[in-house]
Amino acid sequence: MALPLLAAGTAPASAATSAAAPDTGITVEGRYNTAGAGCHGSDDAAGCLSWGVRVPSDIAPNSSTNITIEADSVPGQWTWTCPTPDGDKVAGTSAFYIKKGEGEPPAKLAESDLNFFAGLYYNHHGDSAGSVKAITCTPEHLSLTYEVNFNAAWDKSSYLDLDLGATAAAPGADARSYSFSPTITTSTASQVLRPTATAQKPAASATHATVTTEAVKVDGAAKDAGRFTLKAKNDSTTPLPDFTISASRGRGQAQVTALTCDLTAFGGEVVSAKGPAESLKVSSGKAKVPQGKEISCQVDLTGIVGRNTITAGLTTGDQTFSSDYTDDRPVGEVTVQPTDLGVEAAPTGTYEVEVGYTVTFTNTTDADGYSSNIILRPHLPAGFTLKSVWGTGVPWWITMDDYIIEPDGSVSLSTAEPLYAGSSTTMTFLNTYTVNADAITEEGWKALGTCDAKDPSKGLTTQIDVADSDAGIEAGTYSVCTTVTRTEN
């Protein structure tokens, strides 16, 4: 299987082989990366190898497990890439994916590098899906222990991808094969696994291009609009003629409104195609791209709602080199409701009344997002004093100490948390008021007996300020009102 974290932005030089360890589902894979952008974050792409290890949740359902990898490099073939002199890091990344369901592409929850204690943190509060527990890296040997948490909270199957960086020794101009034979053990199984994978390096003269994409911010653009830069680099020592550049929707509702490539530097012209359409492409014409040179194109999109994938590709002959551009736009809704239509209050004396209301965040799309922080602003009519505010259904980190009534009578709560695709979360709040009934005038009682969304002096009204979550929920102000009925003497 191709590793998503390896495939993004690159195309395999040739078919990589993978091997599955018996009974565990753990797979290993090798790739030789000819990308000119650099190897595992470096400035040099020469001899770039990636050894991938995929660990599925089936090996430790709803629990944690330690994965230990021991692997020698192969003399004369390749060595491990160890960026630090202390040997506490190997080049590459770890990534955690959740499978959303049948027909759904896996969603990346978190990604990190592979240094000691590096973790897969997936929210603002430091929760982690895994981390490096021990590592020793030398050019000759890698010892890595990784703790992964296949928590039941995902409610879906998931997997860990480890992308381990290595460097080929004197790769040369000819085609070549490299091998990887790690020893893998898990803390939840007694088996010792010894799978083998290979990576194929193409000849330097073979046709090969690296396609990459990068988002471009457009000030003042419509909410559902987007733009990205498509770049294609000729990795071959042979010039690249007779090709097409394409941008095609692979998932979602987005449409391509324009594809424009400037090929004048390579003997061609500025070529463009207009949409909106699910796919647009342009031809190279007379352009011929020399070794190491890069084509740059602009792709404009519209209709971006939910999860969207656009495949950017360069096709020459029967070969296509591609990269997926992902633009996820969650869209959320906020609703507020009183828990009671009204409360009763005695005409005289001092006492307490309670008013409840709910705040619901709903994600209406298939893209994961975030809910928002809120500020509760209870309005205080004459005769009413806010004694306390309390809530249920709030995130776990909200405690009683967080319900601080500020001098202006507001209560600020850090309620932003992941709001997964198609989900909703409801918080219920209870305002407790101290009432001095003798301080309420006749006009005051009349106002308390009605509600008007535009007039917070009517009823017992709470204004709720919702912050922008930058992930589906827009900033806004909402009001909820409960009428107060004066009882008979």
C-alpha cells in the first residue's frame, strides 16, 4: 500500500513493493524519492529513501501498544539519516489516520517528526495519539520504540504511519533496487516480525516529474473560493516535451474555475483553461522543460464546502505524475434554546430563581472542524442579581473555577473543541438569580413577562457571544430569553 504521508506532493519513481507481517496487518514499504524539493526536510534530494511502517488499530483495539523497530542499514546500499549528533532523532515523520467509513479516504488526525518525546498532538489541549518513547539512530542502525494509542474515542478503525528517512549510497545514474528488513515487535503480541520491502530507483534519464501544490491566500475572496499553485519539476536528465497539466476534482463539491500555466520560459506560451468544471487541462505546445527546471501554474476553485481533493497532474506519454491538493472547509451552525418557556416569581420578598438554556454547535459537513469559545452575558433587570452560572455537557477541562462572573456580569468559557464531521455538541447552562421582588416596578413586571429577541430588557435574557473558531463556526451574537410570571399574593 502507498503511504499517504509519503505520496502527498510526490509520485513514486516506480512501483514500490510492500510486505505484510503475518497475522498482524503491519506492513512495510520502500520508496525512492527523486523530488527536487529536498529529502525529509533537507535541501538535498540526492539518494532520498523512505521506509514506511504502517501499524493498524487491529493489533491493539481500543488500547495503547508499544511498537519497537530494530533495523540495520545495508552496507553499500543505504544508511539511516540521523539529523542530530546525539542520535535522538531519525529523519522522517509519524502520522495518525482515522478511517471515516466505507468509501471514505482516511483523515489525518496528527503528524509529527521522529525525535525523542515527539508526540501526535491532535487538539489545543495536548491530547496525543502517540509519541516516541525511545530512539537511537546511527547511520548503521535504528532502534525506535513508539507508543501508539488506538483509543475507543475514535469510534473508527485507525492506523499509525511511520516514515523513516534514509540516504542511498552513491545512487548513480542507473536504475537500482534497495532493501529493508526490520525486526518489529509489539507489546500486545508475542510475535517477532521480520518483513522485507524494496524500493526501486529509476535511471536518471528515465522520464520523471515531481508535482507539488501549495495553497495561496486571496484577500477578499468568496467564502467558497480557493486558489493553489501547481508546480511540476523535471527530475530526469532528459528534457520534458509533449505533456499536459491537469487539475481534476477527486472528492467533494469544488469545481475548477481556471487553470493557467506560464510556459514562455521553456519556449511555449501562457496557456489557460476556463471553467467551472470538475476537471481542466492545458497542453504544453512547443514548450520543452530542461532537467531540474520547474513549471508553475495557478489553479482557481469555487464551491469549496466540506472535504475537497483536487488532483494536480502532469501527463506525458502513458505516465502521469500527480499530487493531491486538499482543501477542507467545515461549516457549522449555532443554536440557542431556553430549557423552560417561563418561570414564576413571588410578588414580594427576596428569593432565588433559576433559568436554563442550551448552546448547540453543529457541523453540517463531512470535514472535521472546531466549536468555539463563548461569553455568556446575562441581562440583569431591576431587582435581579446574578448569583452563579453553571454548565453541563461542557468540555472536560471546564471546572467550577472557570465560571467566574466578571465585573461586567459576563462569564467567559474556553469551550472550543473538535467538532467532527456531521456531529453536534450541546451544552446546558443554568443561571441562578437573587431576586428582590420589592425593587421591581409594575412596568418591570410587565417587561419580565414578555420576550423580544431585539430587546434584552424583556424577560430574563442572556446574550451569548460566540468567537470565530477558524474551523467552521463564525463569530456571532445570539440571545435566549425566558419569561418571568408574577404569582398571585
